[in-house]
Amino acid sequence: MNKLGLSLLAGAALAVASALAPAQAATPKDTFVMAKNIDDIVSLDPGEGFELSGIEVMTNLYDRVMRYDAEDIKKLDGGAVQSWTVSADGKTITFKVRPGIKFSTGDALTADDIAFSLQRSVILNKAPAFILQQLGWDDKNVKDLVKATDPNTVSITIKEDFGTTFVLNCLSANLASVVEKKVALAHDKNGDMGNEWLKTNSAGSGPYVLKSWKANDSVVLEANPYYWKAKPKLSRVVIRHVAEAASQRLLLEKGDIDMARNLTPDQIATLGESKDLTVSNFPLADTYYLGLNQTVEPLKKAKVREAMRWLIDYQGMANTFLKGQFQVQQAFWPAGFPGALTNNPFKLDVAKAKALLKEAGYPDGFEVSMDTPTSTPFPEMAQSIQNTMAQGGIKIKLIAGEQKQVITKYRARGHQMVILYWSPDYQDPHANASTFARNPDKPGSEKASTLASRNSWFADGIQEITAETEAAARERDPKKRNDMYIDLQTKLQKDSPIINLFQAISQTVERKNVKGFIAGPNPDTVFFRMVTK
């Protein structure tokens, strides 16, 4: 047991039970309770967790080497480190540890913890590992290239010729969270460096400590009394898993929650008129897309993929059931960021699609299945796409499942089509280019390290696209680099096995007394510690 103490746990148990009660007039005074669909969480180990809800939770549990923090979500700054120097060739960065940081155990964060955490994320080789592996690190060399030279100094050496800003952005990703080494190793199981234990526990220095995660039920966080910045305003956060928007609305109106995170546009329009509630808008970097598995015969053909782009009513969806929460964005990098392509050339054109299908050898269309999460807005999007695709002769069978089920199947390349979303791991265009426009894997490889690989994109120019993507990451001139990413997006917009659909806008509805919730463009910039009631 850590130093939070038995008395705190006893008090927490009573408060959490109260917060999770099915009906009550108001939430506990010192607890922020929100309803959110969190069925995508697979693990809360920062070396493994790669799902959006989980990253949001871990953002509040751990300090990262670098980060965009609550005080200024647009500024890249040191997190666990205070300063850094760069060698003349740009390949070695020496960091100084920020003094005064303590883990939730009360022990000081050291350079050894930082080095161990980066090494661990590479060696675990879980889904997010590629973010650091692209720097030239692997399980054999990472301990030589990432090391603590004294208790307050960490040195990292990259093997690739990347710009410093790109490297620092990589170190702001979730897998660069600093895990307390001695706690992780104390829970080592068969050499997993504490992975199994950290799926449902935390060992960080962030503003909160993970008290519990119950799949498809709740996440409970307690304030870390040793947090180095201003302490959280409220002593606990409870995230209740509520998949249905109607149920979230009911809980909010009854006072059982302080905030609803997944309401529909029509519900928000109605609730926005209430004197007791406030609607807040937060532009997001989430990109919604269709993935087309290139092992499925019809989907292999470029003209079929083009036809499918003309069989989607993008604007119709954005103007109706997605209104206020999504905008059309047919490129892999979200609008509003440097290097984004913002033209949207495709619209619903059944005649053009039919002509393309005829040229491709499918004048009568074909049948295909599409996996879709059960949570809003995926079913509504999927049904709209199913209807408009049918107008061109493409008959889609929808296969619904929880997000984590869909994601697991997708990672194993078990889908034919899938509808999902992606959020960048750091605020640099390479964050998305490296997965939408890059496939370093070999055909038949068991692990799909990128979205291109998950969709079995091993032909149709992916080698050239991959080379262009890697060249863009190495370009040091900012304008040239942005132009290279725009060129990549233009090529993939015309043809790739991934069809980009929308960019999300987050809308929350909270009770009037709730203030200070901060949400940036991705889950790495969602912060709870400033919330007051």
C-alpha cells in the first residue's frame, strides 16, 4: 500500500460508493463525476494503453518527459524535465530533471525513472512503441541510447536525422509518461516490468492516483497529495461508463453527474436552454475514417475505392445528426494545425460512383461487411454510409461491437471494412502521417504497427508513400516540411485504403457550478485538476 494511507482509502470508499449510486440528488461536494463512453479502454499502463479514453485518464496520472500542460495547451514545454541542450549534430539531447517532483509514494522522481520509463516503453513493444522506435531505438540498443548519467541528468541519442522539435513532440506522447521504476519492478511478472499490474494501477507523479478501473463500469481517481504543482481543486474524479446518450442526459438532469461527455446534437440543443446547465465546445484533432482491408478482393481495386468515396453523404451527415459536433475533413491531418490539407473534393455522386464500379468490373456492386462500435455516433454514421453505398450497389453488412472488440479485431486485420477514429499522439503532422501514410511492416507480419498495415496496404505505391513520409519527418525547414505533408495528404485523399470522413468537435454539458474543465484537441490535453464546483 502506498503512502496515501488507510484513512484516505476509507474515506474514498464511502465517497466513491456515493458517487456511483444509481440515483441521488447531487454529487459529492469534493468529487467531479462525469458520464462518458469508456468502453475503449484496454490498459492504463502508459507503455501499452493506446485508446483515447485511456490516454485521457493517464494524462491525469503521470508526468511526461515533455508535455502540453493545462496552463497553456498550445505550448510544448518540459514536464518531468526542466531544461535541455542539443548537440551540434542534433542527435543527442541532454535533459535536466525538474527538481521537487515526487511520485504518489512520496519518493522523488529521478533521471533513472525517466530513462527506465522510455526504455520500458520500447522494450515492451506494445501498440504505441513505434512512436519511440522510429527514433532508432529497439530492445537491443535502447539502454545504450537512453540513460541516466547522474540522478538529475538524462541523455538520449537518436539514430535518425530528425529535427529537434519532432523528437521533443514524440517525448510528449503518452508512452513517454514517467513510471516509478521501483514500483513497476516490484510488480514484475515473468519479465513484464509491471505491465500486468499497471493495467489497473498507477505509479506516477501526476495530479491523481488511480484507485480503480472496472471495465464497462467506472474509473476512479484520487488526488495525489505529493503533486508538485498546485493541488487538484477536488479530491476525486469519477468517470462513469455510460454508453447511451439518453442515459447520460437523464443522469445529468437528475443531478447524478456533473458533466455529460457524449450527448447528441439534438439533446445538446435542448439542454442548452436550461438555466442549470452550460454547453461548452472544444475543437478536437480526432479524425473519423473508414478502413478498407486490402485482402478483400473488391477493395483492392483503386476504382472501387474511388467509387466508395463518391458514395458517402459527408455534408448531409454533418448538417443533420452530426451537426455542431463534426465537420467534414477528407485528409488525415486535422484542420487548424500547420500542414493540414483543408479542401474536401468528395460528395455524394451516385452516377459517378456507378460508372467507376462498372470500370472496375463490378457493375452490379458487391457485398462487404463493416465493423462498427455500438456507441454514438458510429451506428448513425455506419447506417448512413450503408444506405448511400447501397445506392451504388455496394451492400454493407454491419457488425456491431464494443469499441475494444472492434479495435482488437482490427489490429488482427480480421475486418473487411471498419469505421473508427484516430487522435494524434503528439501535435506534429508526422503523428498522423506515420500511421496513415506509412507501412514499415512486411506482408504476413503478425503485428500491424500502423493503420496502413492494419488495412493490409502492402501494394499500390505504399513503399514510395512510406519513403516520402519518412523524408518529411527529416526535413528541417518548417515551410518545406508542411508542404511535404500537404502533398502526402493530397495523394492519399485521391487514393488509399483509408477514407477520411470527419474531424470532431467535443461538446460537453455540465452543471452551472462546474468550472475549470480543460479540453484541448486530443486526449493528451484533457485536464481535471483545475475543476471546481
